[in-house]
Amino acid sequence: MTQHVVSTKTLLKSTIAATVVALIVFVVFILPAEYNIDPTHIGHKLGLTALAHQDAEATPQAETSVAPVKGQQVIEVTVPAGKGIEYKFHMSQHEKLTYEWVTDGEPLYFDLHGEPEGDTTGYFESYAIATLAQMKGSFTSPFTGSHGWYWKNNSDAPVAIQLIVAGQFEVIGLKQ
């Protein structure tokens, strides 16, 4: 019986290769299928984002004792070429906002964040930061204040966003 010894260099190369493959699988297959996040758009072409939608519809969500959800609102905004905009809602602590937004095709850098009411220090808390063409989710406000998105358009053309929201909030709108 012969014993095969693997060199440290070979082991390191194998580990790096396995990590790269795992990362590719995560970004291309798992994110679209589980979380409807599809930065490569391959998940949509393979039908994986539909799995995330089906899973969200089939999985009962835990309900908390909050006031009844107000009607759904559809908001359309346009981010000018090379510019950024903010769209905000006022929410009290522990209120819930369910959202879905989609661009007309071009991905945008965004920061979903909140700013405490009455704060004068410039503090804000980010909930999600990425560059995507669409996103769906919900969050519960950790504090009373303004909560919403900053979208940055790095392209040479305006990008339209359709934002669909439901929950307990007051619309502040575009923040200059």
C-alpha cells in the first residue's frame, strides 16, 4: 500500500479553487433561488428567481400584533443619469414596511437606511447596500424617523424605478 502525500501548494490551490466555485454557485444559483437577488441575471434566465417568489408565497409569515396594514401604494420615480436621489417614509418604532422595487433594466447602487427623528448629528443606519436592478423584502423600523432608499445612477441615461410598498408609514417622498 502506497501513501500519497499532497503538498501544501497543491492543497492551497485546491482550497482556493473550491472557494471560487462555491462563491460562483452562491451568486449564480442560491441568491436568486432563495432571496430573489440576481446580480448576474442568470438566475432569472434559468427561472430560479421564480422559486424565490413561490417560496415567499408558500411560506406563512409570522405575524406580530400591529395595526392593520394600509393599502399598497405604487410609486414611480426616475433617477437622472449620473445622479442620486432619496425617497423616504416616516415610520414609528416597530412599524413594518413591505416593499418591492424594480428598475426599467439598469442596476442601481442603493442604500436602504433610516435616520432617527430629531437627530442632528447626521447619524443613519443602513439596512441593505448593493447594486441591483430589483429587490423585494420587508423591514421593521428600529426607531421612529425617516426610512427609505438612496439610489445612485452611474449610467448615462435616466433609470425609472417602480416602488411598491405596503405597511405602516407616512410618505415623505423625494428628499432633496
